[in-house]
Amino acid sequence: MSVAAIETEQLRKVFGDRAAVKGLTLQVAQGEVFGFLGPNGAGKTTSIKMLLGLISPSSGTASLLGKPIGDRDAMSRIGFLPEHFRFQEWLTAREFLTLHGQLLRMKADDLASRMDELLERVGLADYRNKLLRTFSKGMLQRVGLAQALLNRPALIFLDEPTSGLDPVGRRLVRDVIREVRAQGTAVFLNSHLLSEIEVTCDRVAFIRHGEVVRVLELAVLSTDETSLSIRVSNFPAEALSGLSQWGKDIQMDGEHIRMVIQSDAVLPEITRYLVTQKGEVYAITPNRMSLEDIFIETVGKDGGL
Amino acid sequence: MNAILILANLTFREAIRRRIVLAGLALGISFLVIYSIGLHFILIDMRQEFTLRDLPARQNFMNVEMQNFFMMAGLYAITFLSIAMAALLGADTLAGEINSGTIQTIVSKPIRRADVILGKWLGFAGLLGLYLLFMAGGVVSSMLIQSGYVADNLLNGLGLIYLETLLIMTITLMCSASFPALATGGIVFGMYGLAFIGGWIEQIGAIFQNPTAVKVGIFTSLLIPSEALWRRAAYEMQTPLAGVLGMSPFAATSVPSLLMVIYAILYLVVALILSIRIFQRRDL
């Protein structure tokens, strides 16, 4: 189990005189959910395509599950949901999954039961015999996700998996990511939705101009400073100073109190304190330094253009 | 199941589900109906004419000539329909799937890229074979039922027509691996047109015994041997007299040699290998 799920070394792709990916070096451990972040045109999709053997790198090396790119044994243990998913729309959902299962060399009975299980999981059980042509964008994304999970992959690439999905669908993707992670699957997640990344990923890499500019453990975020906003009415101003034992930069503006705390752990104590004071408390909202803040700080406001 | 067979099956089903085959069959059946009705009246006319004017022996001889002429005309038309079908099926296949991204989930499976090409080729080859069999079956049986006539070397001829269809399909597949669908269609029909004109220059050259014109024709056949295959097929099936008279679009005066048939087979194999090579190197 010591081999990395993904390992790349100075992976580079040049189109004409433009380097889409300048030199990608990263490691993703088995069982890890890895977020791949960057502005449009940073080379995220090109990187994924190189790893999957769809685009040949101009230079550099990479391995998936310890095997070189394109190795067929490794590919049979990998799942992939492409960004602009377009599938054989003249097939029904079941035929579509059968096709992909066969290409993954799955056994017929295993494939049949796995297919039903997954259609159920992505909420398409009632549509199993409907043509994909009749599916909405969100339904196609769901069947695409089922396709990527068919072979119980050890590593799964999701390129913008939630782009076509409504909130229910997004939650589904999030839950599925958690489930497969619990089974030891590594997930390589490329998404623009930072809130998605924030709640699902163990680590993220920020890409700019086709290079990794920063790798961040997301667990760090939760221990970072948090700004707290409290909404109250008729709150006595003198009680404000009592909050300073848990945080700093305390300000009051009409009904809103803002302060910075070191950790979420103090929230219960603050809540207890507030309710024992005169006045009414309507909301206590911690606003962590979000991934979005870090994203903009890392790649720049210009989005790296 | 082998990846090539899975993809051949998929190709086959796609053509049927996307109603390309249906369109081809509708056109084909219309053709067969018109052809059979036309043939019916021509045969009646012909019999009356010959019975009125000629001796029985001569009558039979002329009958065979005319029946062969109409048989070849029918087969020529279905050759064209099959080629159109080959080009239509092949033009969009890779180009369209690369463009839409459909190919990405296929190629990222544990298969070789060559499997994709070979699977498609096999699927189309099966489909075109069935189509040709149906259409040629229609023409041949229409003639057989109405007049009792069967052309000589029918199977050789049909085999060569099938080879021509496969050749066009393979060239289309090769172009489709590098160019967009519309460009592929343009190139393939352009090449077919070139071969057609070249074939005619050779025919006329042979009739007027102009060796330069014949060479031009052979040269175009080397560029694309499709028309040469038709003329070889016509030569196999036509009556000896039709070959001598020659002035019919459905007959062959300057007969391509067997070497040209072998050349066409090699051409097909090379085009198939090139399709694989191009597709293997292509960024998707």
C-alpha cells in the first residue's frame, strides 16, 4: 500500500508555443481526496488528460497506482468522469453502463448487480431503461458518476463533477466521495466550487500557469482563525468587554457584533455568555478564513491571467 | 468479451439506433422498387421487339446482352449507394466522438487505441456487408425472377464491390482520425470523384488507343483504386461483347489487372494501419 495513487514529476505539455502545463509535480496518496484548484486555463483538465493517457505529455513522468501512464492493469482500477461529459446518447442507462463495464473487463453477473446498485445510488433506478438522449444534464452527470464507480476503482478522477447539478445532486456527489474514500479509494477532484472542495478534500493543490504554486492540508483550515459574527438586539454595550476573554478585535455595529476567535472550541462558552446577558441573541455565525480567500490570495485577483 | 468485438457491436448498434441505416435502407428499397418496375416494362418491350423482328437464336443473344446491361446498371447504382453509406458512416465516427468528448471515457478504459479503430472498422464492415448483400440480393433476384438471368462470376463481382466499399470506408476512417467530419466527407467524395474521372479518361483512352490517357487513368487508380475495383467487378460479370463495345458507364473496356486488385487490398491495409497510428498519436 505504500505506492502513491498518483505521482508526477515535472509533467509538461506544450501546445504550439504555449505551455498549458509547465511542470506538474505532485503526489496523491492512496485513499486521499485531493482537490485540484486553479483559475480557468490553468491547465487542470490538460493535467488530468495527461494522467489518463488521453494527451501525451511533452516531457516529464507520471505513474498511477505505481504503474506508468496508460498501463492497462492500472486503467482497469481507475474511474473517470470527464468534464464535458458526452456519452453515447442512443443507449439506455443500463446499456451505457453495460458497455463501460464490459470495457472494464467486469464479469457479467458482477456487472449486472453493481449496475443496479449504482443506478439506485445515483437515483436513476427508475430511468434504467430510458435512452440517455432523454436525460437532463444533471441526470447525465449522475449516470456518468455511476460509470466512473462501476469497477470499484482504487483511484477516481472527477473533473468538475458538480457543474451540471442542482443542490441535491451536489450533495449526492459529496456523499459518494465520502463513501468511496471510506472504502480506501483515492479521489482526484477538479472543481471550481471551492465550498465543495472545502468540505470533501483532505488536501488541495493550487495550480497557476500549469504549475503547483501551493499545496494545503485542509485540516489546517479548521484550526485557523475564525471571524465570528453575532446578531443581537438590545445588547448592553458594557457586556461587550466580557467577550474579550475568548477573542480579539471586538466591534459592535448596531445589531451586529464581530470578533475574531482562535478556534471553534470557544463557541459554546461564548453562546452561554451571550444568553446570560440582557438582550436577545438571533444568530452566532463563525466565518472561517475560507478556501475562497486562500484561493484568491494564492492565485491572485486576476485569476492568474 | 474482447474489446474489439465490444466496440464493433457498439458501432453496429449506433448506426442502427441513429437511423443512418434506416435512411440507407429507405433509399435502397425505393431504388429496388423503381428498378424492378422499370425492368419489368423494359423486359416486356424487349421481348415483343425481338419476337417481331428476329430469329430465335439472335433473340436470345440480344436478350442476354440487354439483361446484362440492366444488371450492371443496377449493380453500379447500389455500389454508389454503398459507398455513400460507407462515407456517411465513417465521416462522423471518430471526428464526432473526439469533438464531443464521447471518446474520452472509452479510451481511458483498459483498452488499446488500436482496439477502437479495429472495433469501428469491423462494425462498419459488417454493416456494409449486410447492406450490400441486401441491395445486391434485391437487384439479382429482381432480374432472376423477371427474366431468369444470372450474370457470370456474380460472387467475384460482388466481392470486388464489397472490397471497394471497404476501401472507401477505411479511407474515411483514416481521414476521420485527423480531420473534422465535414472535411472528411469532402475529402472522401473528392477522392471518389477523382477516381471516377480518372477511370473515364482511362476508358476513353483505351477506346481511342491513346496510351497517355490510359496512363493517367492508371495513375489515378494508384492514388485511389476504388473505380478500378468497380471496373474489375464489371469485367468479371459483363458479357464479352459489352467489354468490346465498352461505351457504357457500367462496363469496363480497359480492364484493371489482378495486380490492381492486390494493390487495392494493400492500400486498404495500409490505410487501416495509418488510421491506428494517427489515432494513437492524437491528443484527445
